[in-house]
Amino acid sequence: KTVAITFDDGPGRNTTPELLDGLKERNVPAAFFVVGENIEGNEDIIRRMHDEGHIIGNHTFTHVELDKLSENAALTEVSKTNAAIEKITGEKVKYIRPPCGSWDEELYYKIDMTPVFWSVDPKDWCTDNVSVSVSRVMEQTKDGDIILFHDIYDTSVTAALEVIDRLQTRGYRFVTLDDLLIE
């Protein structure tokens, strides 16, 4: 049983390093879909994500719904974030997660990136109740799922690490998006 865990909206100066510590402790790979405007001042966190083997994906520059923008504006949102990530990692960004899942199929042919959505959403962004977030994930998760969390909330970090521990106890193995999407 394999799953991938993903985090949106960071990096968060006070939350993402704690999450990275917990992932490292558990030897769990993750994917971080970062917001471009959150990168400045947090380059060390992006570098750490990369150095520790996590995937770094694009979540637009200002967290906007891509299907509500003109094509040029959408491409700018994507390219600015890619440039900021690539400047730090030296690697091309392969994955994009459109905020709110709002995707314009026409962009697929213009950006040469794979859009990544999710199959398990604890809606951790709208509750500060760790138990609720954990319960939602535990009730929904099955083999092959992509779990969505946000790395900018303390309660989300706590919930995500608890979910990892519980799913591992149930025999789940955490893999990278590359592994999950290619399998």
C-alpha cells in the first residue's frame, strides 16, 4: 500500500522547518507545492527541501486560480515561480498544483509541467482541530492516494505527522509523486 503526501502554500518560516524535521525523522518523502511570493526570505527552506530529496512543485506566484486569468497572466504566475525555484535548486520544476484545483487544460500544452491534484483532502486550512484533520485522512485514505495538507499552519503540521505515523502502522509506505505517478 503506497501513498504520497503533499503540502501546499508554503514555505512557512515557522512551520515548514518543523515539518521537514518530522519527515526526516520518519524517512518520509513529500512534495511541496510552493507559492512563489513565499520563497523570498525562505530560500534556505527551499534548499533544505531539495537537499533532503523532496519534490518542489509550483503553486503559482500569488496563489491565484489559473482558470480565472488571461493566458499571459497565468503563464507569468507559473514562470515567475519556476524561476524562483530553479534559481535555488538548479533543476527544472516538473509539477504544478493549481490553487483550488482550478486548471485550464490549454495551459497543459504551454507550460510542459504535469498538473497534480489530490484524492484525500482533510480541509486542514479551515479547521485548527488536529483530530478532525487526522480523522478525515484516516477515513478516506486507500492505496495510491495523494494526500493534501498545508505546511503553513501549526495544526496542519501536527496532523500530517500524526497521519504519517498512523498510516505507517497500518502498513502504508510513503513514496514520492514520481514513484506514485509512474507506478
